[in-house]
Amino acid sequence: MLLTSLPDTLLTPAKLPHLSYAAPRDRFDESWDAPLSTLLGLGRAAGADFVEFFLERVNYINCLAEDDTITSISPSLTTGAGVRVFRGKADCYVSTNDLTFSGLKLALEKALSIMGLELPSGNAFIPEVVLEPLRDYGTRKGKEAWLEQCSSIREMGEILLAASDRLGKKASHVQSRRASYFRDWQEVLVAASDGTFARDIRLTQSTGFSLLCADGDHRASIGQRIGSTSQPDFLRTWDMDSTAEEVAESAGKMLYADYVESGTYPVVMANHFGGVIFHEACGHLLETTQIERKTTPFIDKKGEKIAHEALTAWDEGRSPNAFGTIDMDDEGMPAQRTLLIENGILKNFLSDRAGFMRTGHPRTGSGRRQNYTYAAASRMRNTYIAPGPYSLDDLFASIDKGIYCKKMGGGSVGATGQFNFAVDEAYLIENGKITKPLKGATLIGEAVEIMQRISMCSQDLGLAAGFCGSISGGIYVTVGQPHLKVDAITVGGR
């Protein structure tokens, strides 16, 4: 049959002011299909090559106990959305906290105008984007009740005061002690012009101690934090006794420790948070944002040897309850496992949508952002060096004189992998044995060199919660490694 006219239901810009949608503002569900598919179609009709909307609701709270008093309870409720528009390989991002149809349309118009695009004329047709059936990880995985199952404000305070008290009883020469906790609940919805339509609920929680001890001129400051995702009862099940005991013991040993003598040493780095150096000094260099900026020495090294053959490293979003675990990234892509380095050979980079468009490296489910005010970028999730064949005794036995870095502190990293990291708890290794405690150590090096010197990895992989700041804001990540040996590294001291 030959059609002589188009159906009256075809949408034109002139009809947009008269549209009425009733998508709920307190929940993201299938009812958002109609307004978002219309707006995506409008963006495409204006000449954009790709359009994406990111909607977010957040319920956040943190609580702090200092000594025997709750000194801070800070809640935060936010709702907002962002729209990203691509034209060729260029893009722009506009955010808003107005989630009405007109508010989202205005944000889209601003993004289009920044890219030099205009809305089509009043009588032009707007082909609506057909979105996939909603991939709802929140409902599919039983996350809807998580928020109400978390600890109440009263319970938070009671647990933190009890934890601070335990720490005070286990430590000596206490000058100050802190116990802290935060809960971050987030609901997100992603809709894009390639048909992506996905929703998730995330629950991230963390708690920990900070302890300062002093005796005359002697000082020791130790902190420890644990974190988890997807566990509403996380705070209730926290083993505060073991955490307090570990922190108190570390502070006691470091209080009277000798200062380390600067030099170049073989080093054994502990598992768990020891992985922060690989994360900072190497992991960031494997993100496609670094390739776009031409600030990574590994830009053209895929398939080549960039590390010692003993080193294999992963980045993934699938480890149960780990701090960087996600069911989907902030571009709606399901979580992936990405092999970064295998036996010293660079296998893959971490790539988001923009990274794929600009570098050709395939997306890895790594598009992440702090919140709706940021465009997603290629970021790490759970990043760690894989376990090796050696025992911990093997590592120590291979060293005549060196340093055991048991607990890492803060540090800084240059654009191309130069780093320096403080060591909060260290010990001298002599003739294959741990002897006296040391303080004041700083590890100094460059990723390209240190990666070639990681010659032994033990079997005891450990993961730790971390916070990562970069181009798309601060996000939750996991760092990790087994105990490993670095054949030689510069150690700053006295």
C-alpha cells in the first residue's frame, strides 16, 4: 500500500511545548522512556552524532566521633542530571538540577549551542530514539530496600562512640582518636542515542580509625579505613575490635621507631593498601584520558613488555562487595574484567565512550564520574596486581638488607608516573628477617622503572578501599596486590 501522507503522531519541534510527561521525580523507572527518547531524538535531529543523559539521586551521610563525643553528622540529599553531546570527536557536558521535561530540554539546548548546533525548525520531524527495555539492576538484584536497611543516625553514633572507646583502651599515650563513617546511596539512570537505557542503585559505605599518639618528642600517627559496597548491615558487622587492635599496635611500634636511613634498597611491599602505588603510578597511565592528552609513556606500547615478567595486573568491577565494584558503569555498560598486564606484557587500556571514539581502544565498562555535575571518563574500579607463586618467607629470604613497607600513607604522582609515597609503618629487613621498626620513609621512583623491578609476588592477594580523584571527580576504588618484592627503589629518610 502506498502512503500518501505521514501519520499525525510524528513529532515536530512545534509540538514540544505542548507535551506532558508524568515521569516520577522520586524514582527512575520505565516511565522515563518517553521523555528521554524524545529529547534524544531532538538532539540527533539537531545534528549531534551522539547524545547521552545521566540522571542521579543521592542520599549521603557521614558521622564523626572524636574521642568520646559525636562532633559531626552531615547529611546530603541531591538530585540532578547531565547531558553530553558529541559532534565528531568533540563533546560538551551540561548539568542541571531541574529534572522536568522543560529543564532537561533547556540543558540539551545549551549543550547543542556550545557545539554550534541549533534546534530544527518548527515543522521538522523528530525521529524518537527507540530505547532498549530498561535494564534495571536495582530491581533485578534486590537493591530497592537497601537504604532503609542501613544503620539509623542513632545507631551510627552509638557504634562510633563504642569504637572510639575501644581504640582508646587498646592504645597507649593517646593524644587524639577518631572513628568515622559514611554511607553513600545512589540511584542512577542512563539513556543514550544508541538505545542504552539502564538503571542501578549503589550503596557504598566506609568506616575507620585515626589515631595520634605522643610521648615527649615521640609522635606516631596511624589511620586505617575499610569499605564495602552492597552490604546494608556493613556498619553493624564491622569487627571494630580487630581494627582497633591493629591500629593501636602499629602506633605503638612506630612511636619509638628509629628514622630510616635514606638510600637505595630492595623493598618488600605489603598487600592490601600497598597497591596504591600501582594504582597511582601506573594505573592512571593506562586510562585512555592519558592517551588523549599524550601524557602516558605507554601510549604505543600495547602488546609490548612494560613490566617484569612476574607482574600480571587486572582492573575489574565484579569482585563481591569491593569498594570499586559496579554492576554497570556511568555510561550504562555492564561491569567487565579487564586484563591490563600479563606476564609483563601490556594487554589493554581502560576506555570509556569518549576514549573509544578518540583512541580506538574498546570500551571496558570504565566510564565513571563523581556525580551528575561531571561527564564520565575512563577510570579505574578494582585494580590490583595478581598473586604469584612465592611464599612471604621467600620474599624476605631473598633480601640481605632492605625495607619492609607494611602500611602505606599519602603521596603524590606526576603526570607521567613519577611518584613519592610516605610509608606510615616500616621495618628493617636484615639477613632475610624483620628486625627493628623504622619511620620517616618515603618511596621515590618512576613507574616505567619500578614496573621492571617487581620481581617476586607472593600468594596472598589483599584488597583495600581507596578514593581516587581525576578528571571526572572523586570516585570509590579498590587498590590491591599480594606482598611483592621491588629489587631496588629510592627510599628517602634521614
